[in-house]
Amino acid sequence: MFPGLSGMSEMIVQREDLVGRLGDVALDVLSTPRLIQLMETAAVNAIKAHVPPDRVSLGTQIKIRHLSATPLGMKVTAHALLKAVEEDRLIFMIDAHDEKDKVAEGEHERILVSKERFLRKVENKKMG
């Protein structure tokens, strides 16, 4: 894994992506949680060809500023650039733009862990 890897992800804002799905605020604009998911997907896309089959990348931290509302039906594109690699810790610069504006910017952290060990911990947690 090395700095400079980049990825993107895009979507058209659908009804299930709207703020109104989060509660009783009836706004037909993209919700922040869905925007975060799009940006995280861009980071995963940046590194997926470089993650060994016995490892998995997990999101551990995300810090964004949601700058502008994106209406229903508009396309949004997220970009991620791997800025630093510190052992198994990966730091990305992330941003997103709709068809008119920059809608978000921030930083995302992922870690690489053993897939087998992670799945074992999840299974142990389920078993009590």
C-alpha cells in the first residue's frame, strides 16, 4: 500500500438516500450518513486491488464537513486519495461534488486487519 492511490464512487440521489428517511424532517436532499457511505466507498475503491486476500480494511474514523445540500435526482461523485500509510493505518483525503458544487470534504482513516481474526472476534461477540 502506498500514498497516492485514488478511488471514486458515484450515485444518483434516490428517495432512500434522503434526509427525510432519518426522521420527521421532510427534506428531499441527500443525508449526511449516505454521503459518508459514498465517500467511504471511494476510499475502499482506492485500495481494493492492493489489499491481500487474507486481510480486510475497516473504517475507524471519518471527519467531514457537509458543505452543500444535494437534491433528489442529482448525481454525486466522491473521491478519495490515500495521503499516508502508517503500518496498517491508512489516511485518506476525501471530498464529494454534485453537478453544481463541492458538497463535502474531510479525512477518513481505515486499518488493515487479519480477515480471519476479525471474523472470529465477530463470531465470539455473537455467541456471548
